[in-house]
Amino acid sequence: MPILDVDKARTVMVIKRGMSPGFAGIDNPLYYLDQTLMLFGDARSFVGSLVRELSGS
């Protein structure tokens, strides 16, 4: 699996249900960077609505 250097990206979008650290119990430092956009909700429905908005349907 490739390693993505998302911490070097201009903008990072993360879709999560909440701020819980997850199964491993480890916080992800990426979530606290200034260039990270945290979007809360169900990823499938969120991306679906985003695609509909961008496509103009």
C-alpha cells in the first residue's frame, strides 16, 4: 500500500462520524493541522451529496 504524505498537502478533507480516536485508541495528529477540514457525518451520504452538488443534478 502506498504511503501518502497528506500532511504536506495544501488542504486535507477528513470525513468522520465523531472525534473518537477509533479502534486503536490513538489520536491522529493530522486532524489537528490547520489545513485539515473535518467534516462530520456518514461518508457515503456525505460524498454522495457533495457529488450531486458539484454535478448540478
